[in-house]
Amino acid sequence: MRVLVAGGAGFIGSHLCARLLREGHDVVCVDNFVTGRVANLRELEDLPGFDLCEHDIIQPLPELGHFDEVFHLASPASPPGYQRHPVETMRVNAEGSLALLELATGLGARYLYASTSEAYGDPLEHPQREDYRGNVSSTGPRSMYDEAKRYGEALAMAFLRSRGTHARIVRIFNTYGPHSDPTDGRLVPNFITQALRGEPMTIYADGLQTRSLCYVSDLVEGLLRAMRTPEARGEVVNLGNPEEHTILEFATIIRELTGSSSTFVHTEPAVGDDPQRRQPDIAKAQRILGWAPVVPLREGLLATIDYFRAELGLPGGHPA
Ligand code: NAD
Ligand code: UDP
């Protein structure tokens, strides 16, 4: 098959490209590097079957040939990232989605849209099921991301209903692993780099807010199943690991696994309405896709710590 991965130079996209190439597919990665990194493609760029097209998908797409599958992962994803690029974030999920939906529809290709658990906002239902409509501010400091993703979902459904597009939507919950940007400000990169450097670990507010972390190889398996399972067409499916912990618990586990003696420092709450609890209900993914995460938290964190050691030039690290 020939597959387009928009956002393929990013954290999740680079793992998806690698997996597709291992399966023998041809991959075209389209990325403008607004938050992606050349280093993420280091081991792919010389492989036969891999092409990089440096391009902003809100601009008219160049002629790229036929595709069987179109993955739309292009978007800043970390809160500091999308708050630094608010208009770009809205445009890539609106105009970028439009361009990729037109392309996929014209080619009769399958289309997968990477939405987010942020579509639920600061949820009032717990855990979050796909039929929960969310508690989202259309004007708050996270709105450029949350509302853009909700628009991207609606656009995919509009194409499916009016033009027969083979579209599906996944709502990705917090994902971690090698290739995530050590400087993007998210929980796992912050805590690991702080712990490895012996710096204080920054716990925002009381640290009793929760998240559920999914290892990237599990997430990629879920993306592929969502793309290829015929019953997923027209569906919204949560992908994430339901093992929920407080931020303080994650900090404690990371400090232990790195052997660090970093202290914890409680700082101001995160900018915006920091969702207080987040945990995916994955019954639908299990039922439709036969998918559930398999990588234990400590195993995934150890692999990520190894990667960050190498990124920071510390001894004992293994690049992914
Ligand atoms: P990332 O920032 O590492 O990757 C996104 C990629 O998209 C980057 O390489 C970036 O340069 C590219 N991009 C952004 N705008 C573009 C544009 N206009 N044209 C071309 N390329 C563009 O983020 P990620 O963590 O890999 O996330 C991938 C997708 O998954 C995003 O859509 C994100 O919203 C979604 N998601 C991620 C998480 C997570 O925990 N990582 C959670 C929920 C949803
Ligand atoms: N967080 C924290 N310290 C940090 C980074 C994040 O306490 O250095 C908290 C943040 O307040 C949030 C959670 O960790 O409750 C996850 O934040 P992240 O930015 O990774 O992503 P989010 O899930 O908010 O999109």
C-alpha cells in the first residue's frame, strides 16, 4: 500500500511511519516541522519506500500521486505548543483537514483523523466514553486546540455523510515514549529531563489531578487497527491506557526509575482549565478493534528514560 502520514515528523507520526515501513508499505511523510523534528526521521530517511515532503498542509497540496490511506496527525499537541501557535493549530485542523479530506475522498482512500481526549474538555463524566459530549470552553486558553479538534471531527463526519468518505476518528489520550520532544513542556518529558538532571520536578498545583498514560507502540497499533477495521468507518474511538494515576504518583515513579534525588516543587497550576481527571473508557476500542494496550507503565517509562538519556548526552542512553 501507499500511505500518506501528515505530521509524520512528530512524536507519534514518526513511530507510525516506521511501523508502516516495517510492514513493507510505501510512506510519504508530509510535515512543516512546526513542532516536528528532523531527528525523528533519522533512521527512516534513507529507507527505500520513504519520502519526505516538507510542506504546510494548509497550503495547496503538491501532486503526490495515489494513496490507499491518509493519516491526519498534523497539529501541535502539547499545551505550550498549541498555545504558542494558536492560529496555526486552528488552521491545520480546519483547512488542513479539508485538504486531506478532499484528497482522500478523490482517491477513495481511507482517512483517519487524530483527535484528542481534549474534545471532552475538563470532563464531568469519568471515565470518558465516546458518547460523552464534553465540558469545553470555546474561548478559554485551550480553546484553539479543543475546538479545532472538534471542528476536525465534525468535518470528517460531514464528508462521510455527504461524499461517502471512508473516514474514522480516534480520540487519543496522553501518549508518551521515545521521540517526544524533551522541551515540549508535557508531563513525561518535563519529569524525566528534570529527574535526569537532578533539577526540581515541577508539580503544577497540588498534583492530585490525574492522567492515564499510553505507550506509543500501543497507540500506533490502535491507529492501524482503526484505519483498517471496516467497522471503524464513521466511528469515534478512544485510544489510550485506562491505568489512571495522579501527577504526584507519576513524578514519584519517574524519580524512582531514574534513580534521581530531585525534589518536588509545587508551582502555579497549568495555564487554562487543566482537566482534573482523565481516563479513557476503551470498551469500544476493545469491541470494534480488538485493541487494548499491553506495555506496562514502568517498562514504557524505562524505554523513554533511555531515550532521553541519549538525547541529553548522558551516559547509558539508547537512541530509539
Ligand atoms: P507532534 O507535535 O510531535 O507532531 C505533530 C506533527 O505535525 C509535527 O511534526 C508538526 O511539525 C506537524 N504539523 C503541524 N502543523 C502542520 C502543518 N500545518 N503542516 C504540516 N505538518 C504540520 O505531536 P504528537 O504528540 O505526535 O501528536 C500527533 C497527533 O496526535 C496530533 O494531531 C495531536 O493533536 C494528536 N494527539 C496527541 C496526543 C499525545 O499525547 N501525544 C494526545 C492527543 C492527541
Ligand atoms: N504537569 C505538571 N508538571 C509539568 C507538566 C505537566 O504537573 O511539568 C501536569 C499538568 O498540570 C497536567 C498533567 O501534568 O495536569 C498533564 O499535562 P501535559 O502538559 O502533559 O498534557 P495535558 O494532558 O494537560 O494535555
